[in-house]
Amino acid sequence: MLFRSAVCPGVTFSMNIVLIGYRGTGKSTVGKVLAARLGRPVVSTDAEIVRRAGQTVPEIVAQYGWDHFRDLESTVCQDFAAQDGLIIDTGGGAILRPQNAGCLKKTGTLFWLTASVATIASRIGTDTQRPSLTGTKSFTEEIEEVLAARNPKYQAAADHVIPTDGRSINQIVDAILSRI
């Protein structure tokens, strides 16, 4: 998306494309394909947190707790939002703090990638890089519970909703590109 600057006529800038949604909805893969098609860098909030902390997400959460992880996430969201022309792949919980969505919206368009519980479960069934969010629920129950709590926040933050069930990565990317 190119926009003309009202402050500096003749100057254009490109907005960030921000991918939000629960894990397993395709954000990372879609982000890589979008970046390749648009010739833009793709960045991941979770990968940046891991890089800065020098620990995996489960290690951060085990040692410091979820609040500390969310603090790190907020800092990374602010840092990425201060840049231009990025494809930003956010962690599934980035929208839990309204200030994250707020700062990302200032310089980007937020695309909420959605998928059914069954699709998410089949995509992330072997992922060991994220600790449980509920602790005692079954895998599917956890997804259902977390989605029920987060969906209103995703909806409030999203500029566009992109369903990913039954669609190829290229179809999802085309749907995003048709909206920018």
C-alpha cells in the first residue's frame, strides 16, 4: 500500500501488513509468501522475542511467567510498528493488550487469519514450542476456550478477516493482496 505524505508532498511510504490470529491459522507461511511477492521483509514478533531474550517461549514463560512474555511482546510490537514496509507475523496473543493492536494499526493494516478448531488442531498438533495456555484442558478444549476469549479481540483489532480453512497459501495471499 503506497500513500502520499500530506506533510511532504511527493513523498510516498508503504504501510505495514500485519497478520493476526490464533496459532495454526497460517500467519508465518502466509507472511513468507507475501514478503516474497511484495519484495518486503517479513518479521515475527515471537521470533524477535526469542532472539532478544535468548530463550525459547516455553523457557521465558517457565522462568518469568506470561506477564513478562507479554511485556516483551508489547515492546517488540512497538518497535516493529515504528518501521515501514514490513510484513509482521504476530504471535497469537499479541491482541490481548489493546495497546499492541493500537500501535500496529497506526502504521499498518491488520489482517485476521481465521480457521476452525479442527483445522487449527490438525496444523499445530505436534508443536512443542508453545506452553499450554490453560494448563488442564485437552488440546482441542484449550483451542476452543482460548478462541472463545480471543475472537472478540481479534475482531475488534482486524481491518480485514481472511478465512484460511480449505484454502491454499496462494489463495490466502491473493485474498490479502486484493484488499491492499
